[in-house]
Amino acid sequence: MPASGLDAFDRTVYKTNRWLARCVQEIGDIDRGDALRSLRAYLHALRDRVTPDVAADFAAQLPLLVRGLFYENYTPSHTPAKYGREGFLRRIAEEANLAMDEAARHADAITRVLHAELPDGIFADLARSLPEELRSLLAAPSASAPDLTGQHA
């Protein structure tokens, strides 16, 4: 695929492709289209649970194309929606056309990818605006989680 000639576009396409590849790797047994649907559903469920200011602060850390997914069909006046862990996972399941157990597995995998890709502290800032039962969904992966960076300690 030829480069666009615009560094910002080329960089965001590269980063978005890297994020999708990591989602495929972490979730397993899915293709890039499924990974995109799951990532979009996760971002929408997260976005709609926080205030518009918190959503904007979080979105500012996302690559341009992923930020577009985040804001797709956004209605700030309808936020924050009130739902807990089950409602969060139900939103993902419905939007990504997944069973609830699959939604939980996909959410865990996407959380690991976002922790690996975003600057430290982003999820800590976001978690402060969420109820306790949702904070656990955004927790940093355990030390035993696979290293997605390809680097070893």
C-alpha cells in the first residue's frame, strides 16, 4: 500500500494496524474485522460511561483513526450512561455481536492491548471516574500476562 505522503496519516494507519494485530493476537481465533468490531464496541462502552470531559481527555491519547472509532455516533448529552460491569459487557456483546462470555474475554484482551499501547497512567485517570466494579475491568494486566511489545525484561 503506497504511503499517503502525509506523515500524520501514515503514522495513524501504522498504529491502528498495530493495535488491530495485537487485538487479534490477544483475543485469538478472530480476524482483523472482528478485532475492529470488538475494539470499537469496547471504546463506545467506555466512552458512554464517562463524562464528555473525561472522554475527551482519554480520546486525546488515541491514534487519529482509533479516535475516530471512539467518537463514531457519539452523543455527549446522553452521557454518562449508568451501568456496571454487566451492562458494560452487554454493550460490547450487542455492538460486536458476541456472546457475554466472549465479550468478557474480548474486553480483557483489549484492556491488555490498550495498557501496552497507551502512556502510563491513562487508565488510572480514567478509572477514577468510574464505579469500583468497572475499575477492575481497566486494571493493569498482571505480571504473568504476555509481553506484547516483543521486548524482554
